[in-house]
Amino acid sequence: MDEKIRRGLLYDFYGDLLKEHQQEIYKEYAYEDLSLSEIAEEVGMSRQGVSDQIRRCSKTLEEYESALHLLEKFPRIRQAAEDIQKTRDMDVAHELAKQILAQL
């Protein structure tokens, strides 16, 4: 998976667990793809301070993923949900729903 996409998805899944200030910095990094200097200017920090925050946030988000595996499970759950939408067979839909619930 592309690193930029992974950063965004990790933030989507776990970003709310970061402190507000960390969210602001990491969001600019993950979504806006701003440079460290641009982020530092926006939040009133040094470039090194922003770099340190991003490194800590990345580590924290990866730890959440290691514990919860939501990013890993997401493609399978999404596919099962799409299959439920396509099927007209309620038995198949029920089985797919069971698969989704088992992964959560």
C-alpha cells in the first residue's frame, strides 16, 4: 500500500485517539501533504518540533493498528458489504453479515 494512503487511512481509523494538537499536525501531514516547514509555520512550532510530533503520532497510530488491526480488516469487510448490496439471496446476505461481524 502506498505510504501516503496508509497515513491517511491510519488517521481515518485512529486519528480521534490523538490529542487535538497532534491531530492538527498529523492531519496537515497526512491529508494536505504539507512540508514540515509549512506545518511548522501554520502551528507556530519549529520544523524539528513538527518532525518529532509526526514521528510520535506515526508510532502511536501504528501501535493502535498493531493492537486492533482495523486497517488490515477494512478491505475484507468492505468487500463483504459490497457483496451484501449485490445479492438478492437473503441466506447469502446473512452469511456475509456474519463474516463481517466475526471480523469486528
